[in-house]
Amino acid sequence: MPWPLRMLLITAPLAFLLHCFTVYRVQRALLTLWPQLPRRRLKWLRWLPLGSFLLPAVALAQYSLSGGTGVFLYQEHIGLWDYLLNYPFWIAFLTSAELFPYLLLLTGVPIVWKKFFSSSPPVRRLAAAFQLLLIPTLFIYVSYRILNDTRNVRLREHVLPLRQLPAAFDHFRIALLADIQVDRYTPPERLAPVWEAIRQHPPDLIAFAGDLVTWKNHFVQQGLELLCGMVDSVPRVACMGDHDFWFAPKPIPAGLQSCGWEFLQDQHRIFPWRGNRVLVTGITNIYSRPIPEAQARAILQSAPDAELKILLVHQPSQALIELAGQAGYHLVLAGHTHGGQIVFRPFGFTFTPTQLENRFFSGAYAYGRLWVVVTNGIGLTFAPVRYQAPAEISVIRLQTSESINAGD
């Protein structure tokens, strides 16, 4: 059974439990505000959480009946089943997940209030009213954020102070791409606006941190045409991603090299810049081929001298980042995490399952004298949506002592 289908079968019971809690709180809130309401009129609400199993049931039936070839989740184009089941499943799941901590808090407020004061009916009614107001509000917010974060691609700038660099690198700009993952959810035309913005204001270096396609070889050519159509007047470097290695480990490197990209697999490249040298080291570090620490140390310590040293890697592992710092690198550029792809911020705290794998999951991080930049990327895996982790291309601008002292 394919990994996405297995993960869906794991996610559905969790969605069911969250929906059960939400429905229970709705019932209690309605009865608190309108005690005279007949309970039998609310019984139909109990059936709603069962909708959590519709999507996996249909996908599993298609998988069984077609011998694994007819699952709509793996088709080349978005279809009716996506709009009827796939997107509603994720919108409902994320809404219930967002509601859970707040509904749990509101459940406890009347209990705590009653413990310290003589009665709680007004507080119970207020909490009930707030719960009923919160549910549609968060549903609208979640739906909007999914639509915005999934469909639109932003340019996200990071200004990094690197005082130790020569003045020639002041305002040196790098465009960092990763996880484009061309598939039925991420057609190339979606990137047209940001592609044009990069053409109008070309960076000094373009780096691609892997995962050009999600799975089907059918999309490799589209992905290659997309990257080959980028600005070709500046150095362009790329490294291997998980999905590239799984589905097209030879066509993708060969295709990019044929149109002028440097595809680095445990290799170094030097580029000249205003009388200085820029070193880019590309290391292959993926699930199927995690690089041994000793090999990574040997590669990084054998790097040629350069005024600006950059490590380009798909997965930003802690060990590699530490080794890069020890070897005198200035920047680590990575992708893989999708910025979490689905990120929750209950009560202002950030949580995404990606944090369980790596604390470097989105944005720019100072790690001693080293900067680590992990881009959210553009495409999707498993879930067909992004939530509070907008699709992006990262633009990195370096600052040397000259501009820092000038307050630029």
C-alpha cells in the first residue's frame, strides 16, 4: 500500500476523535443556551464525525478494485473526488484541530469559576455562546488560509548580517528554491508571477535544494522546463532531493546540467564574484541516502578556500549544520521541511509535526557565526493543502560590516 494512503488511514481516526469532541461541545453549548431544546433534535450531529472515514474508504476501495492503479489521489489532474472528499476532509480536520485547545479551555472555565465563586450559570452561558461563535469563525479563517497559503507563492526576503565578509559581498542576493514538486496540485503556471519577478530583479546566485517532482516521471519534463527557463545569466546550482532520488535520480541531474545548472552531488564549485570567490558545496542528504557523518566531515573539510562559503543540502540535519560551522561555512541553504506545510499556533505557540524531525524548519536561523536558511518551498506532500506555511521562494540578501555600520 502506498505511503500516502497508509498515512491517510492513520490520520482519519485522529480526525474522527477531534470531530467527536467538536460535536460534543456544540451539543453542550446549544443545551446550555437553550435548555428547552429537545435532545432528540441534536442526535443527528453525532453522525457527522463518521464523515472522517469517507475519504480513506473511497481511496481504499479504489485501490483494492483497481489493483492500485485507479486511486484518484494519484491521478494526473485534480478531479471531482478532490472537491467532494479530499479538500473538505482537510478543511474539516484542520478546523477541528485548531478548535480543540480553545474548546478545551472554554470547557474548563466554568468549572474553575465555580470552584472559586458560588455559582457559574452566567459564565457557562457566556462560554457556550463564545464556543458557538468560535466554530464558524475558525472555519472561515482556516478555509481562507488554506486557499491563500496553497495557491499563492510569495517572495520572502531574509537580510543576513555577515560582518566577516569582504565589502564586495554587500547586498549579494541569493534566490533559494526547494520542493517545487510539480504534480497535479502544483502546475508550473502557478509560478509564473514569481518567475517574472525574479527575471526583473535577477539575484547573484540561484540555488535549488531539491525535490523537483513529487512522484510521477510524467512531470519530470515539466519541472525541467520550469527550472531551465529561469535566469541563465547568473550561476545556478542544485542538489538532490528525496523525491528526485526516488523517481528520477538520473533524468533530473542530466536535464538540469544540459541547460546550464550545476548539479552537485557531494561536490564543490567555485564561482567568481568581483575579485572574490564563492564556494557552493552540494551534499546529498536524503531519507534513502543519509550521508555518514565521517563522509560529510571529509567533504566539508576538503573544501577549497573562498571568501563566501555556502552549503546546499536538501535536509537540514543538525549534524551537517554543526559540521558546516566547524568547517568555516557562512551559509547553509536547505528545503525539505515545506515550512511544516501544516502549522498550528494555539495561544501564540508554534507547533508542526516537522519540528519532531528538525528544529530548523522555516526561515533564517543564526547558529553561531553560521546562518541557516530553510525555505518553505512551493509544492506539497501527503496533504493537498498548506496551512500557515505559505508557499515561497526565499530571497537572501547579505550585509557586510560596511552596510551594517551605515545602518542600511
